[in-house]
Amino acid sequence: MTKRISIIAAMLTVLFCTSFVFFYNRAQQKAQEPALKVPAQKPLPETHLVDSTDATFDDNSLRHGKVVLVFVTPDCSACAKEAQFLKTAVGKRNDITFYGVIPYGDKKSSLEAAAGKFPFKVFFDEDFRLTGKLGINRVPIKIFLEDGVIKKVWDGATIKEQAQESFNQWLATVE
């Protein structure tokens, strides 16, 4: 009986270790996937963004001038830190418009929770339309558009000072 228990315990240990290695490697691969599958220099796909009153955002507003789309969720701690940093960046350039996009969750509760958290108007990506076409699989992400064309993508929050400096330098040099 003791031998049988030892064999079962050994088998369970091997199964656990194998499963751990498999899922750990899978998580590492997922983390290394690009956050955006649509490359720079491609036009922004059609959007269907709505605000808290269910009003549809005019897609043409994203296709003229300089725009930064910030993909966030109100319950994401990195997004909250991103919002704090962006409060200092948003006002530096009057010629660049910032908009927030909530890609996941319940529309009504997500927009209510986002109210006042971000230093820009926030919209919900209804039916996961834009997020799905872009292949976005995590937040926060910032996408810079010029006349509707994707020019630059920042994956992740600009929490660390080096990333903040890099973003601010870029922001100062955009013509």
C-alpha cells in the first residue's frame, strides 16, 4: 500500500511540474506577443466608439490631425498610473488630441468607473470592433495617429522615469 501511494505521489508531482512548465512557457510567449498586430504606417481601422450617453464618436475625428488613442480600463492599476503621468503630458501640446478607449468590460459600468480618472474623454469600444481589428491583447497602450494613419505605438504604461522621459521627448519633437 505504501509503495502504491509513493508511486501515485510521484506521478502527481511529475504531472504538476510538467503542467507548471507548460503554462509558464505559454504565459511567457503570450507576454512577448506584440500588443498591436496592425503595424505602423497603416490606416486606423473603422471604429465604433461610444460615450456614456451612447452617443457614437465621430470616426472622422480620428482621421484628421494628430491624435493619441490611449487604451485603458478603469480597474487596471497600470492604467491608473498611466493616467497620472498623462495628466502632465496632455496639456503640453494643444495640436495633439488625446482620447481614451476602453476595450473590455461592461460598457455602462466601465464608462462610469472611468469618469474623472483620465485626463481626456474616454469612449467604449463597442463590440470589441477596433480592439479586435488592431489585435490589442492588453492595456495600457498608446497609439499615435496622424491623419488616421498609425505612426507610433507605446506598449505598456509609462510608469518608469526613463519611459516618461522618452515619451515626453517624442511628444516635444512631433511636428
